Amino acid sequence: MKKRIMKIALASAMVVGLVAFPGAVSADEITDSINEALTQYKNNDYAAASESLSYALQLLGQKKGVQLQELLPKPLPGWTADEASSETINAAIMGGGINAERRYQRDNSSVTVKFTTDSPMLQGMMMMFSNPMFATADGGKLEKIKGQKAIIKFNSRNNSGTITIVVGNRTLILIEGNSVNQEDLKNYAAAIDYQKLSTLP
């Protein structure tokens, strides 16, 4: 019973934090679902309350996904970009989380920037950043980009590579490039607004 109350309180707190940041999902729809869950809980209809809470949390995930999309960088000069997209991952799949990504093209070159937040995978990544042995394994090297620690892996034979960054211990950034040079990857890493990303509710 206490666990259910805590879930309701958590969902309510998340709504308060997100109302000030408009997205595709209205705050009213979220609060309506939470209020519905509270009513169902008071009526001892726990199954229905759980369903309403799950729906509210799904809407919250969608709302946060939209916020992440808006922080993906614009295409750099000479590049074009697809529309940004986002998805909420069910907790049963790798612990859940929220992803937002965008793909950029220039001739035969492509770069994908992906944000992942609220995911248990972050714990493993934090271990890599705190231990240089892990960070530099498999040809990686540590470097700072706009004040952020980054793990850079680049294969000059096929001109492909990745840059991995963790922001505020809660958002994982993965930049992947094919038929690119290392500067292309670094330029997209430098185009991210880390201040806004670190203060995202």
C-alpha cells in the first residue's frame, strides 16, 4: 500500500516539474490521469489505479522526449538533417528510459546524435568515465569538449567513430558518424547546449 502511495506522489511531483515546459502532451491530460488514479486508489480499485498511473507516466515520458528533441543540435553548415524523434522505453526493456535522436547528412557522410535519460545504463557509463582504464579500452581516449568529459573512439581506416558524453550524471549522449572525420564528430558534440541539457527537469 505504501508503495502505491509513493508512486502516486512521485508521478504528481514529476508533473509539477514539467508543467512549466510545454510539450506535445498537455499537463491537464497528465494531471487528469493522476487524479483518476487517486480516486481509484481511494475506492480500493488498485488495478485501475495502477493502469492510470502507468498511462500518466507514459505521457510524462512523451513530454520529456519532446523536450529532449528540442535540444538536439541544428544541422551544421553544409549539412542537412532528418526530423528529430523520441521514444519512451518500457521499464521491462533494459530498465526503461527516454531516447531522442536526429540524423544528419552531408554527401556520403552521416552523423547521428542520440540523447538517453532516466536509464539504468547510465550507471555503467559513469564507471567508465571514472576509471581511465575502462574509458580508454578498445582504442578510446578521454578528451574534454566544451568542458564535458568525452570518450572518443575513431577508426581512421573506415572513417567512422563515436563520441560518448554523460551530462549531469543523468543524460547519456552518443554521437555516431560514418564516412566522417573526427572533427565532424567533435563539431556536433560542441554544438550541443550542455547548460540547457543539464537543467532539464
